[in-house]
Amino acid sequence: MALEPRQTSVGGNIRQAGLRLFAHLEKGLEHEREQLALWVPVAIGIGIVAWFILPNRLEWFGFCCVSLAFASAGLVMPTGGRMQQVFVLGGVLACAGCVLIWGKAATVGMPPLARPVFMEVTGEVKAVNAIPAQQMSRLLLEPIEAPALPRLVRVNIDESGMPRGVGEGAIIRFRVRLMPPAAASLPGGYDFARRAYFQGIGATGRALKPVTVLRPSAKERPLRARLFAHINGRVSGPGAGIAAALATGDQGAIADEDAEAMRNSGLAHLLSISGLHVTALVGAVIFLLMRLMALSRRAALDWPLMLIAAAGGALAGIGYTLLTGAEVPTVRSCVAALLVLGGLALGRDAITLRLVAAGAVIVLMFWPEALVGPSFQMSFAAVVALVALGEHPKFRAFVAGRDEGMSRRLARNVGTMLLTGLAVELVLAPIALLHFHKAGMLGAFANLLAIPLTTFVVMPLEALALLLDIIGAGAPFWWLTGHALDLLLAIAHGVSASPWAVVMTPTMPMGIFGAIIMGGLWCLLWRGQWRWAGMFPVAIGVAAMLMVSPPEILITGDGRHVALRSSSGEMVLLRARAGDYVRDMMAESAGFGGVMGTLADLPEARCSTDLCAVQLQGGGRTWRLLLTRSDVLVDRAIFERDCVQADIVVADRGLPPWCRPRWLKVDRRLLARTGGLAIDLDQGLVRSTKMLGDAHPWVVQPIRSSKPRSNGQL
């Protein structure tokens, strides 16, 4: 019998195992049927992200074909099953997301200026944004009789050179050097060019004096601008900028050091008009309307008080959103508030994950480009974490009201705030590390004090001060508001000063971030036991993030600024005169939290006025680097000899063909194709800012230059 053929074939066993797995998945999806709708914005988001990640039209079209093939595969599954719905709708929605952002980019965006130009510009002012903290104003202009320029241009004007009469509708003339909107200078850096494209801005620059007003503005300043100026004039001290931001969403008057402290302490969300502010306003309006209408016996007995109060709260939320500029977090919060109010008016439980999903779908339909920005990701991630935690039975049992003493009730409330704050911090940490390369670790404790202070002290005092200013009696409340904001800043600076306040990492690869986010969504959106399977990609992603090797060399897209990591772990810059922005950008990209020194001060470096030579250790060997640090021409004999001896040569100009280093030559021509570079010598890897063949419409394609010089000089 041992030699007899088997009674059941291998293929049959595999088929039976597949059928059992399919039945198990069908059973699980049927049990989770109420949660399936939550994955609609996720499927749309996958298509949007694919369009941003993939470089060109052929690959975008390929993704759409694969998505539709995925949906077609669902058509051969048993009819009416949950798996069929997942495959068909998932594939169609992913394709729809890619087509949605592709279509908006093709119809709405503004291609950037092809190359820098210095010219005289005459334009009509479309918007004015004052930035007192930087002593300048930012103008959005529509050029007149300049067909070679983009439709909209953003220009900065120093406060000392800002003439009177400049407002919306004014026509001004000035000289300026216009540049394409700045792309990311380093891998993983902030890409303003992408954001400017969808805002319709095709060029930026700083106007030179004098600025001539050809036609002064005949329009009254917008309410937001007048409110911003009024609050800044009424609040004294550093809290004025925060008071203005709470009311208008404009953070231009907040000092850099205060903004940095708010970010490092995990309180930056208080500066962006989002759920906390909209909820506080809507709740206050509903409370006041209910109390006022209850004073009338007829209204209390005959009128639908909750419906009227909800309508008043909705109008207040919409007005506040429009006043503060309708940014994505504010729009999301307003949409969520409207859905909640609608549910309350209908007598239903409206604070659910379905509400969050509906708000996400609405935002993605109108602003699909917002998905890849930190504002959308952080606001929705925080809300999903809070609602998912609030729906958990054990958490509900913990926060449920009960008969107990004051001390135990206070302790439970404090514990609730700590748990919610910790949940939000854990969810937001990978997003902050991706976009800002650092995340606050003490935000839960800082928010324990800052949120009640802002919600129940600062915002009510500011609202009362604004109301009483109508009769000229708001000064005492502005004084109290200023002192409350001083306390808020003291909390921010105190927490920020702690050595454990911030954790920094070098630029995170997108694959690691995607694994953490998808694993987190799997844990938060499902309700069955299989939700914990999402912890595996989260754990793998976190472990990979902790093991990311920081780059030894960072080179900006123009080649002028180079940062090196020495054998002692210190980061140094090639040029001592690099500004604070460059230093902060390169330190964050490298995950370095100390003070950056200068390359010439390293003992292993040899620097002259024009060149620097340095040796770095990495990958078990010594690397020889040669870097240019001036615009002076170098004799060919000297430079050719040094090029041959170097492994890597970096220059902010085009290098001649006879400069042949052993491993990599980084010059203006290479950087025009790659953008900024991050070089990991331990792994021998080079990461670039630009993708090969990137055809996204905001990417400025490199301009072919003439044949390089090959004479006796560099």
C-alpha cells in the first residue's frame, strides 16, 4: 500500500484549502460588514498616493489598469459575497482616486516658471498676507500684460518698503527676480513647488525697492485681515500672535522661537484652526442659544430647540471656517461638525468612525492633493484614534459616569485625558517623523494642561474681549487673555526644554511609513480579533525606522550647501555663512539635534579658500571627498590631480569631463536631474530628491546647457 498512488491529488488539497480560506474570509467580512464603509476613503487615498509616487503617465495609466483588473477579478467570485464587494469596489475606488487627482492636476494647476528671470512686473494684487514676525508682507499678484509669466505670482515685500494703498485690487509695479517655486532641497524635505502648483502659483520672488502704486486699492480690507490687525494691536507681549491665530488661523505674527516651542511640546495643533476650535465655537453657540430660548416659555414648550440650536451652531461653524481661510483641517472639522449636528438633530449617535470617513471622502473629492500633506494626515489620524478609542467597550466603561467621590472622579478624568493624549501622540509620531523628522514625546502631558487652558480660559476670554470691544470695554479681558497666553507659552517652552521632549530621526523611506500607516488603519478600523494582525506591519515598520542609517553626506539641490557627518558623529557644514534655514533643514534631514559646526574646523579636513578635502569613514573603508567652496577658477593641473585621488567630488558648478573621481561626481548637471542628494556611505546608497523621468507638472525639467569648457581651468 505504501507504493500505491495517493487517493487525493495535491491540486485537490490546495483547492480545498483555498475554499476553506475563502469561506473564513467571507465569514470575517460578514461579521465586520458595518466597518467596510470605513475603507472607502482608504481605497480612494491609495489611488491618489499612487499618482504622487509613480513618476509618469504610463505608470499612472498602468496603475488604473491594475486597479480595474483587481475589480474584474471580483466579478468571477461568488455573487453577493463580501469578498466580491471588496474586490470590485476597492479596485474601482482606487482607480477613481488616481483619475481624480490626475484630472485636477491637468485642469486646475499652474505650471511653474521655466527659469529664473529678472524683470519689472506690473500686477494686480489678489491677496495680502501680513507676516509681522518676519517684518514683511506676502502678496499674491496677477501679472498684467506679461504673457510669459504664470497666472499668479507670489512676492514678498519688506515692511520698510511696503507703500500705502496696497490691498486687494491695487495695481503695483516693481523690479523682482522671479524663481520657480522651490522644490524640496533634500530627500524627504518640504516640497513647496507641489503645493504652489495646486494653489495656482507659478513663480515667487522678493520685490526690490521702490514699489510703485499705480492704482490704490478701493476695497476695504477683508474681515480676516482687519481682525488680525485688531487683535495684534490689543494684546501685548508674545501671546499676540497666538491670539490672532486662534481667531483667524493666520500664524504670521508668532515668533519663530515660540512656534518651535509649540511644535516641540506637541501643542502646535492649537495654532491651526481644527477640531478643538470649531468644536468649542459650535458648542458655545449651541449652549447660548439653548439657554436664551429656554427663557421663553413658549419657545421652551413649542419650538424644536435642539434643531434651532444645531442650525445656529452650523452657521457659526461655516462662518468661522470661511473667516479663517478654509484650510484643510478647518474644512474637515467643519464638515464633521455639520454631520454631528445633523445626527443630533435627527436624534442619532453621530460621533462615529463613519462620520470621520464621510468627512474624509468629502475633502478628498474637492482637495485630493491634501492627502499627501501633513495637515490632512495629522488631523484625520488624530480624530480616527480618538473615535476608535472612544468606541472601545473597555474605554467606554472606564469613562462612564458613576457615583463616586470628587477625588476619584478627578483622577479618572485626568486618566482619560492622558490615555487620549497618549493615543494621539502614538498615531501622530510616524507622520511627524516623516514630514518634520522629529516628534514630540511629552505632548500628552503638555496637552493635559494646555487644552483646558485654551478651551475654557483663552478662547472664552478672547471672545468676550472681541464682543466688548464693540462698546470699547474689552481692555480688561485683553489683559487677562495676554496673561493666559503667557502661561500657555510658559508650558510650551518648559516642556520643549526637556531633553526627552523631542525624538529625531533621519529621513524615513516611504515604504516604512506606508507599512506603519496601513497597519495602524487595520488595527483602528476593524473590530474583530484579526484587527491585531495590523500590529505586525506596525512593529516591522517601527523596527525598520529605528534602524534607518543616517546619511553621512547631504547635498542641496543647488550644490552650494553640503553637510558631512564626521567620525565623532558631529555634523558640519561646508560654508560657514549658511543661514539658519539651511542649518535647520539639513540638521532635521540628518536626524541631528546638536549645533552644526564648520568643515574647516575638523582636524581631518584640509581647506583652502577654494577647495576642501576631507576623509570620512563608512562601510569599512575610508572615503576621500573633494568639495568646491568658491566661484574662483582653479588651475587644471591641480584640480585634475585632486579629482583622480578623490572618491566623491561635489561642486555647485558644471565640472569638466577630465574631472574623473573614483565613485561619484556631483555637479550642477547631475543635480539638475536628481535634485538634492543624501549619501549613505555605510550602505553605499545614494537617495535623490527627484525621481527618474518624473513627469509631474510642478517639476521643472532641466535645461540643456552648452558644451562644458575643457580648457586648462575649472
